[in-house]
Amino acid sequence: MASLSTLSETSVEGLHEPLSPVIEKRLRRAVLDHTATEHRRSFLPLVHLGIPGGKEVAHAHREDEPTDPWLRADIVHSMRRRVGVPDPIVWLTRAGSTEIEDVDLRWLAAARQAFREIGAPLTYVVVTRNAWLDPRSGVSRRWKRLRYRND
């Protein structure tokens, strides 16, 4: 597995500072919604596609299901067609820290392939209970206490 420093030193893809206020708000909302809705310590990773806090579709990642990179890319294509929103974000919610895991990279590769095939820009992050991370660039945000606010 590649280290975060290796990925961020060689990557030109992904999010870069400064983030637009719209992206900042959407990614904060993804973390907030995940924290508010998932209370278990152990749960399946979920791939989400859409607008956090708005229209989205999700797919559960099961380690015991046979998948390959092309099938995962087809799943992302299907999710994009079903959600039907312009400029969707792809985010993977899972337990644990923001340390990059194999599941993060599997779904990143699938999303990258699917978005590249249609010529669309990809915003992809990994979301945990208190943070999000772009595994391509290393850009992230972390909170100690995240609350809903009126903005």
C-alpha cells in the first residue's frame, strides 16, 4: 500500500487548497451526516454518489462479494445515472481513521475510471466520524465536535 506522503508528492489530481466554499460545505455535510446516522463501531463501507445533504445514492462494499475493477466502475456509472445531479461528489464512509486503506483505493480507481470515461471531473473523499480525506492529494479536514449549523 502506498503511503500518504508518496501519494501527495506525485499526485496532480484531487482537491487542492484553497477549497471553494461550496466544496468545503458539502464535504463538511458528508462528515456530519455520517456521524449523525452511523452509531455502530463496525459497519460496511458505503460508497455514496451525489450531493451530501441532498440527492444521493449509496452502495455497500462487502468483502465477500466478488468484484473486480471493471465491475466497480460499472457500479459507479450506474450510481451516477440513478442520482441524476450535475457535478456529483463520490465519498466513501467507513469506520476507522483517515489512514488510507485498500477499500479507499479500490473505489477511487473505480470512480476515476467511470468519471474519466465520460470526461467529468472527479471529487472523491474518504469520510470517517470526524474527518474527510482526499487520498490523491492528501487534503483533509478534521473536527473534534461537529454540529449542524444554519448556513
